[in-house]
Amino acid sequence: MITQRTVERILDTAQIEDIVSDFVTLRKRGANLLGLCPFHTEKTPSFTVSPSKNLFKCFGCGRGGDSVKFLREHEGFSYPEALRYLAAKYQIEIEETQEQRKDDPEEQLKDQLFVLNQYTRDFFAQQLFESEDGRQLGLSYFKERGFREAILKKFDLGFAPIGGTTLTNQAVQDGFRPDILQKAGLSTSQHRDFFRERVMFTIHGLSGKPVAFAGRLLGKTVKGPKYINSPETPIYHKSNVLYGLYFARQSIRKEDNCYLVEGYTDVLSLVQGGIENVVASSGTALTPEQIRLIKRFTSNLTILYDGDAAGINAAMRGLDLVLEQDMNVKVVLLPDGSDPDSYLGELGPEAFQTFLKENSRDFILFKTSQLLQASKDDPVARTEVIKEVVRSIARVPDPIKRGEYTKVCAQVLQVDESMLVAETNRMVSADMAKDRKDKARQELRENREPDQQVTGSPSIPEAPRRLPTQEMDLVRVMITGGDKLIQVGEETTTVANYLLSNLEEEVIQEFNSPLLRAVMEMASAQLRSDAPLTPQFFLQSDREDIRDLAIGFLSPDYQYSDNWEERYQIVLHTQRMPDDNFARDAQLALQRFQLHRLDQMCSVNAQRIKEAYDTGDEPLYLHYLKFQQELQALRNSIADQDLNTVILK
Ligand SMILES: [Zn+2]
């Protein structure tokens, strides 16, 4: 386990803006930085990074937290993994104890998969450069294609041996469990290697960690598809990854453009030829997630097509998705029969770059002329072309851009512009109606209990279970201001001490929410050991739910968002409080809690009075009646308390 001292050093050193900007392009906005949220789809940025608070917060989807939280949500790291990443970035030495951390099994699995993938990446590389088969088959394949050793090493290329069990046996011998090898997709259920006699491409996540592998068959002894990929695992979701993006992102940002190619080797060739802003969608059609990934770094996408007409038409259809994301899409068509790899080799890097610049064309115009050419003079086919073009234009969210496209395309298609406008508008409103319907359907699905999904009939969702407001309020004050000094009568004390000295141990034990009870117990223990009760103390808790709770309370400018209510299922009555009002806030929270508690006791006791009366047990009836009066007196005295007795120091 990483020592608390190291954790503190890491969290003190890590600057949220450094961490986030490795993944998201941020722009300065006042004291904060603003960017497009990596966690939800948005067109105008609401993802805010506050350097002074060292926290991030999205006002769109409500996600927020510190550097560790960002890495965990974004990269799927476990808590220790995120700490290690930060430590490496800031060159902080990690102190560790032998004690094992009690992580949840899912986290542990992710950690194990990352470690195993790192091991495997090194194993494949070693096979490529050092084994005889690797050198003869793998290395010679890469060398024939003109790849230099530097690029092979940079992109972590490797070789999967022919044997069939080499990796599996070696990994097990080195202490990896067979079931983890299977879960990573590296071994089959028969304990054989999944990748055999293939040159291997390491697929990196945005943080540079190996998340998966792809292998290209060399086809001497093994049969099978030319390319195979790791299966989906807890750390690898195909639709969320673009090959090469980890290496390309700085250059994409600098050039404000991203080249998209089809194959892994196309990426390698272009990078080797000096074009670094290039990614591949690795065999699958471009997904909306991948488009959003690119959009974080640029709004300009240039797609390189191999010069084969049949492929182009199929590929173009998927691109309407890109238009929807409000990206500027350009297309470069390579001469018939060549791919980026071969054409770059033919022209040489400089001429190739010039070729790209001179031949990139706007996607919609390209599509229009492409279709027009195919339809020639066939009037029926022409109508189809118009519809197809309109479909693309309708996808463009910006009405001004849409207008420009309509104008130009009308000219190219030689049709009346007003006809094209009418057709586009019809399509846009049809799309909008469909979106609304989809959204309604989605909401219905989300509100339904899982076991009701099959019946298909909508049901009224149950009210969500809510955390008790008064308990929540106490905990909020404890976390945000526990260490603040306040004046109570003659005495100066901390907010935490004030709250805890007014709450008996058994009252805390009666807290309805186990989470909130745990926070109070933690605070109480910390206070007894005379340690300071800073917000950091809660932010660094080894319980994730407590860290999340603290992050929610401490997020920049956003103490009480709607989303926050949803997340913790509470209703907030209080408004945002000024930072300097801890004394009053503490007293109000305590008072509300006590009043609520007394109200509850009163209603329980009222039931007892009724029961005693019904059964005719007069002594008991009088006893409860008297108790009720005492409760009410106490309640009134608390309600009447002068809130100004606590003065801010
Ligand atoms: Zn968001």
C-alpha cells in the first residue's frame, strides 16, 4: 500500500490543469480553464478546471473531482494506479508498505490487466528484436516495409512467437495467473497463446498505457484472419480507442488537424515520414466516441482514402456521424491502387505532405461530386444523389454552414437552391423529431427497473431513496469547515469540535445513512487523536464513497448542483454559503439536525401515547404524555436558540 505521506505529496504536487490538458484541450476563461467535457457529448464547453481549487467540474454532466478522480474516470485507473501515474509524471518517489489495500475486485482486475499488458508488450518486443523467429520473420517484415528501428520501438511493436504456448507459459512462470491471461485475451481457455506467428501492434490508451494488442498474420504456419485484435476487456473498449492518438495528440493540437487512415502501418509510415498528427480507427468504422476523442484536440478531420471507388462510397456513409459532431471534415483521395503507406514511399515525405495539402477537399462537396460522377446522366440515380447529399447537409448542426453547403451543392448538382433548402429543412426537422422520440424512449428505459424491461409497459419510477438531509448537512459542514476556528461564548474552538461535543456518540450511531455515519466516526476518531480535520483528510480517505462525497462538497463554484442531488439522492434546502460563514452554518446544521431528531422522537412517542390510551393503560399513558411535553419543551428551546451566540472569529 502507498503510504499516506506519499499520497499527500502526490496530491499536493499534482496540478489539475497539467493532468487534464494531457487529455483535453483547455482554454483560459477568467481564473479557470474551460474545455469540451470528455465524459459527455457537448457542443459548447462546460468542463471547468479550477487551478486554485485544484479540482475539475463539468457543469453539463456533473462529474468533478481532483487529479486522481479525473484519471480514474477517464483512464479507468484504480486508485493506486492513478497515484502511480501522477508520481511518475512529477518524479515523486513512492513509499510503500507491505500491507495490502482492500480494493474492490473490479479495481484489482483492472490493475492486474494493466500490469500484464505491460509485461506482454515487453515480451513481444523482446521476441521481435532478440528471438531468432522474431528477427527472421517479424523484424524482416517491418524492415521490408521500410520501418526503421526507432519507429518500431516508439510504437511498441513486437512479435508473437510460433510455438503456441510461449507467452502463456512464460507469463505463468513469472507469476501471472492463467485466468488473468484469459481475461486479458492473451490466452485461450485451453491455455494456448491467442496471438501466434504475428507481428504485434500495441494499442495504447490516451495515457500511453498498453490497453490491447493487434496482430498481423505472417502466414507461414498459422492460418486465420489477417488481423486479429484483443477482445474487449475492462480496460479496452474498441469504440473508445484510436490507434496512435497517444503519440499524435500534441501534434494534432499544434496542427489543428487530425489525419485519419485505415491501417496501423499507415500510421507508422506517416509518422516516420514526419506527419505526426495521424490516427487509425483500427479496422472498425469510426464510432461517435472516437470522433469525440478527436474533437477534444481539434475540430478538423482529414480522411485519407485509398483510391478504390467501391470502398469510398461505403466509407462515406459513416461520415455523416462526424458531421453531426460539428467537425470540419476533409477528404484526400489517393491515386487508384495506392494506400498512404505505398504512396508516401513513392513520393517521399515532402512531396507527400504537399500532395495532402493540395488535394484535401471538403467532404460534402467531395461526396456530391463523387456521387454525381457515379450517376452520370441517369435522372433516377440523380434524384437519389440529391437525397443522399441532403442527408449529409442536414447533419451539419450549424445553420450558417448548412446554408453555405446548400448554396454550393445546388450549383454542383445544377438544381434550384430553394428546392435544396426545402428538402434539407424537411430532413432536419425529421431528424429532430426522431431525436426527441429516441430521447423519450431512452428516458423511459432508464427509469424502469431492470426486471420490468421485458414487459415493455412503462411504469412510474419509484422515488429514489434519499440520504437524510439533516445528517447530510452536518457532514457537509464537517467536511468543508471542520478545521475552521469559531468562537462559542468565551471559548474558541473548531467547527468539528463544536459539532461533535454537541452530538453524543449514540446519536451518531443512530444516523440513518451508514456513509454519513462513517464520516462522523472518522471525524470523531481524528479529533480524539488531536489531528487536524482538513478537507484534505476526507479527500484522501481510503474509502472511495467518502472521497466522492468530499469532492462533491468541495467542487469549484458548485456546491449544490442538480446533479449533485441526483448523485447523492438528497434534497438540499440550503443555498450556497459564503466561505466565511462557517460558524453560522455549523450552528444551523446542528440545530436542524436536533430539531429533526426531536420531531421524529415526538412522532414515535405520539404513537405510544395513542396505543397506551387505546389499551387503557393509564400510568403508561401519563408517562408518555409527560415525556411528550418534555420533548416539546426541549424542541422549543432549541428552535428559539439565539443563533448569534456563535460568533465568527
Ligand atoms: Zn460533462
